[in-house]
Amino acid sequence: MSVVPDERRLFGTDGVRGAVGSFLTADLALALGRAAAAWVPSEAPQVLIVRDTRESGEMLEAALAAGIAAAGGHALIAGVLPTPGAPLLVRRFKLDLACVVSASHNPYEDNGIKFFGSDGMKLPDDAEREVEAAVLSGEPPRAAPGRVRELHGAGADYLRELELRFRALDLSGRRVLLDCANGATYRVAPEIFRRLGAGVETIATEPDGRNINKDCGSTHIERLAEAVPAGGFDVGFAFDGDGDRVLAVDRNGTVVDGDELIALSALHLRAAGRLPGDGVAVTVMTNYGFHTAMAASGINVATTPVGDRHVMAELVRRGWALGGEQSGHIIDTGFTPSGDGTASALLALEALGERDLAERDAMTKLPQLLINVKVSGRASLDDAPAVLQAVDQESAALEGRGRVLVRPSGTEPLIRVMVEAPDDGECRAVAERLAELVRRELG
């Protein structure tokens, strides 16, 4: 029996992800674990498994572990832990591979499996292709069975690393509200803030397997934005389901996105002599105001396609350490080679020092508007010269003051029209003109 429900490619932009039962099954998880363990050039690879709080996590965790053991590997089950804990611990304990069972910010019905190598980095594309080919071939590797064991204390190990990194950060007197999305940060994030002296209150820290990301967390930041000023908190942070993203809210209820958090961190690390290459990597979605602020401060900026994998690749290529996305996926390889929402929140507070988040001045955001235009499945911008010409014209008109970005979605039949301009009126006018043209030409 085939473990793959259809002929689509298994690995997407962030591992294997999809609806549990119809796509991601226990059979598929077992096959992935077996193929990944067989891929490791070791006779008995040591493989760490962590997961988020979805109800399907235990099933997939068990199936992965069985597959790893079937290939002669030793599976170490660490239980619920934020995604960044996997690359951090795989390096700390000198393990061969780490598997994360999570669908990040997706609803509970979805789940996913992604892999990190012994260096803490996500597996490169060619390695994923080898694992995928082994799964699709259906040929089980021949090996003496390995073992499945629980790895006790993984959460404590992760907290110890956070505490060591931020040991000089004193949060005494700060009232902090954390939204843990009923996800993987629900224990560790409040604990590290308390250890550093903060007065901590939480929302969405009662996972039941189905409420992960449900009306909470970084994908529903409005809840935190209302609660912070209402409760008189100094600052709030919202994580996503697997804990690799964070957004902030200041005491006035204003949302502070990844662009601003990265800008704060870049200026701080540069001043401390801890910004290799005086550079930072961000994606094409990063606000124009970020680029202006970094240029004024003499910090180099590299721009990548959307996706943390592209950001990480650029950091490695240039030998830099800091990068991320507007969504709050922030990477500081000085701590771990992965987005880490908890560490990023602490880094932002470290950067602020005695200042309040409402007093931040790292960058001035330009008004930004994103319009998603539904198009036919095979529509391409190459088939719409009028749209390309209009983009060139609007870009020329905004040169030095803002920008235009029109691109296809990588996962849906959409064209994304994003405009930044000095004021809201001009921003909206340009975006709506281009969106209407895209509808007419490609809708």
C-alpha cells in the first residue's frame, strides 16, 4: 500500500505539511522517519523528535519514532518544545538529526514534519529530495532495529540556554503579557520571563489539542493589542503555534511587527559589536522604512525572496548572523540557526534597555497596503504586459519615496499587490489601481 495519497511533491517550503488523515498519515510519518534516518551517514543515528500541542502530534511522533528505529536509528522523544529548541539541542547534544512535528501557524487539523541536520540547519533541498525519493520508492532500508527512548528535561535544557544567553537582562519591574497561542511556548516562554525578573501574565496557555492558534497568537494579534493597554502592561508578545515567530504590542496597544523588531536588534547588536559584517538579511516584503533606517545607520541590507529558508541561506552565504521577516520570524544565529520567538522577544527588550517599547525609534514605517487578487490557476504576470508596464510606471513615480511589489503567491492562485508610499491616501490609490488592472488582465 502506498503511503502517499497522490503524486504531489511531499516537501514544500517548510517541510512536509498538510491535513492530517487525508495527506499526512501515520504511514507517511513512519516512511519519512525511516527514510530520514537511513539518509544519515551513520550506522545508528541519534534522532531528536519534538512537537507542538496539536492532538495529532502524539500519533505522528510515535510513527516517526517507529520509522527511525526501523532504519536502525535511535529516536529520542522530547515531547512539546518550540521548534527552535530542536536545532539548539541537536547541536548541544551532538545528535545526527532533529525532527519537528508541527504545522506552525496553521489550524489544528493540519500538521507537518520538518528536519534539521546535525549543524542545526534545515535540511537542504537536495537532502529533502533524497528523503522524498526514498519514501516514494517504498523500499524499506535493511537494518537491525534501533531504540525509542524519552528524552527527559528537554524543556529545562532549552530554558538553560535562554537563561545563559540573556543572563545580563534584568526585567525587574516590567509587567509583561504573553500570548502563547495555546502552542509550544506555553510553558517555556512564561518561565524564562519570570526567571529574568518580569511580572508575567499569560493568555492562551491552556492547550487542548484543538485550540492552537485559534483566535490567539501572532496570527490573531488583535487580542493582545486590546489586552495590553486594558491591563496596564508595559509590553506584550504573541507567539505562533510552534514558537518560531513573535509580534509585539507596546503599552498603547500598537502592534510592532518583525521589521521593527529586527531594526531594533540590528542597531543594538551593531553598537555592541555583535553584528557580523554589519549586515542584516530580510525579504522583499520588508518595509521601505527599514531600508531607509539601516542605510542611515551604515548597516548593510540583503534582500531575499519570502521564506526563512532564503533568509538563512543568505546569512550563511555572507557570514552574517541576523535576519528575518515582517511576520516576526527572526533569526539570530548567535543563539540558534532558526527563528526563535522567545529569544527574539528577549533580544528586543535587551535592545531597548531602560526604554519603553512605545519609545522605540529604530525606524519609521511607511504606510503599506497588501491586496490579494484571485486569478485563474495558470495565470502569469508574463502574460500581462499591461500590468508589468503599470508596475514600472508606478514604481518610477514612487522612486526614493516608496515602492511597488507585485508577485504571484507560492501556494495559492493569487497575485499579491503590495504598495508602500509616504501617506495612506497615495498608498491605497496606487494599490487599488494596480489590483484592478490585475483583475481585468488575469482574473
